Amino acid sequence: MGVENDPLSGGTRLLQWPGSSVTVTNMSGALQNASNNWICVDNRYGVAAGPGGYFQYQAASGYTRVNEPGGINESGVAEDTLSYVPTNTIGPRYAVWFPGKTPQQSATLAAQVTWTVSGTNATLIFPGLAGAPTQINAVVPIPPPLPPYAVTVSNITASSSQPGFPPSLAVDGSTSDFWVSSGTSPGQGPTPIHPEWLFVTFPRVVAVSEFQVVPRASYGPANMQMWFNGTPVYSGTMANSGSLSVTFSPPLYATNAELYITSSYDPAYPTDSRNVQVAELTFLERALPGTFGDWQLNYFSDEQMTNSAIAAPAADPDNDGVPNLLEYVVGGNPQVADATNAAVRGFQLAGSQFAIEFQEGNSITNLNRQFQFSTDLQNWSNATPITLTVLQNLGTVSKYEATFPMQPQPQFFRLRYILTD
């Protein structure tokens, strides 16, 4: 929630919550957390939220929202931010607003809020108009496994920028500042002949499952493309306000990305923009490349991922006797019945030795391999091979040979794989 806080409207904001209060001065940059289920601003604006978390009030450090031409205050306004930070960032949650209510009234009303979640059903009961109990029922979607997280950008450059508005502001995690291209006069905004761009590099290969573009409202990109590693992966148009989110399933792999902008919005010059302004450019990943989770995202939909009989490590959706974890290890396809890649072959060598041949993917990362032996197929112990050699690199997979000394008594040998994360 945006809360204006400048001398024209008082210059301070009083925050009150159960057992505590604080006064926030305009443009102080102060950060205040309130660990309760309700908060009230200036004795006239209450909010309740839950089921678990805290409120965070961030004072602006300067003018954060500049007025459009013709506005009353040409220097802009300072807008503080009141947000709710949930304990469970992907769980269902609620918020109820109490406009015009004092702290005492907010406390009374917040106590009447009930929130229940049962399976995929959520019910919120709260005091509505004239205090009458009001109920909202909602279907809560099952959160997808492997929720997305923002990846780090190691460097960002731009086609141009204005002093005080460098491209780094587009990847600083804050939507209150923004990158601005160099144009200041009508016609200097991006065009197909003279595009503007943001180019980012990642510190490693990233499995991009989504990218988001947050513009400065009314001044953002209109037509644009996204390129990964020099290849176009998206082309489209953004709305005049609001962010753009584009998802990829399966994920796309990139070490760099470029947002290529060919037109932009400008309320003062709708057909002849002066520049383009981007508040945030974010790239999201759901699993590190090469991990079992990354492998799952390449073979299963989100709906299938919620079904343990299909996507779990021990599941065998194609019924070929090879569970998903082993399909991942050997570079198999869990949707196509084929057990040949998972075969382990043993044979005798000269010099009282024997060998085990097996196949593994070249990019698998988050698991441990163990060689084990047993005399009764019940009790197993780890074994260390004399040698472990790559017989043949086939590109995505390799053939291995592990050698062991011949045993004086009959024994069984096996390979065991354990996920480390």
C-alpha cells in the first residue's frame, strides 16, 4: 500500500499496533516492522492480515512518484510503503482494510476476522458494511512444487541512460526507482530503427522458468523482445501500466539475456515518446541446472509434479521398472518405456578382477553414488572400486567401468544413488 508522506499532508505518519507505536518522519528512509496481525496509520487507516507474518513500513528517502506534466506539485510526492510480509511466502493469506478507523476500532474489527483453510478451500469471515459479518469463500490452488526464486544478475548494461537513472536501478530489487534511456525530447524514444536495450549477464548458467518486466507506470516498454544467449525467445506488447510476466515450461537455459525495446509509452507524447523507463527486470529459476528438480521440470507439467505417483523419485510412470531417480541418473525418459539404459553389466577380467559397466548422465549434480556388496541380498556394505574409468562419452551420457578384486565367496554387487538435496 502506498501512503503519501510529505509536508503538504502533515510530514509525519503515526503507526500504532498492539502495545506499541512509532512516528515516521517524511523522507527519512526509516524502516519499521510491526509483528502483529493489525496496524493503524494516523488514527484513520487500519489493516489486518494473516495468518502469520508481520507488517513493514518503509519511509521514502525522497520524492518517489513524480507528477505528470500539469500536476499540482511539479516536484512530486514522497510515498511511503506499508506491506505485509507473510511467514509462508507461497501459502494462502488474507488482508482486510478498515478505512477511517482508529486503532481501537481496528483492534475490535481485527478480532472479528476468522480465516480457515481446509484442503483447497479457504474461508474468510470479516466485519463488512455496518459491521455485519461477511464471508468470502475461495479455492486455494495447490502451490507448484519447486516454487520460483529470483536469480542474481552479475552485470547489466544499457543502450543509453540518463544521469541518476543508470541500468543498475532495473535490477536492484526495488520498484521505487528505475532506469531511463537517454531521450528527453519527442521522438527520441525507442523505435525499430533505433531500439533501446538492457543486457544482463548471469554468474552461471541459469534455468529460466520466468522473466518479469516492471515498468515505471505510463513510461514503460510497449513493443519488445527477449533474447537468451543471442536467440529470441519472446516477442510481444506490454500494457500501459502493470507488469509483464512470461513463463517457460520446460525452462530455458541462459548465461545472458537482452530486453530489446522498439517502442514505449509516454503520456505527454503518445505517438512520439521521449524515452523508455524500466523499474525492474527479474529472472526466475525453479531448480539449479542439472539437478533432479531441473530434470523433473523438463519432463513433467506442474499438475503432474503434484502427483507423487507420477513425478516422485521412486515413481515409475512408464512402468518399465526404472524409477524416476534412475531415469534421471542414466539420461532416460520417464514417459517412454525403455530399461536398457539402466542395465548394469558384470564380467570377469584378467588378473583376478571383475568389472561393472553402467551408464550415467554427464550433467547430473545433486546425488551420491555408492557401490555396495552383500552375501544375502539383505545386508549391504559399501565397496570401493580399484579403478573407475569412463569408457565412452556419448555427449549427454557416458559409459563407465568400475573394477573390483575377485571375491573368494559368492557376493552380490549393486549401485545405489541417493539425492543430496
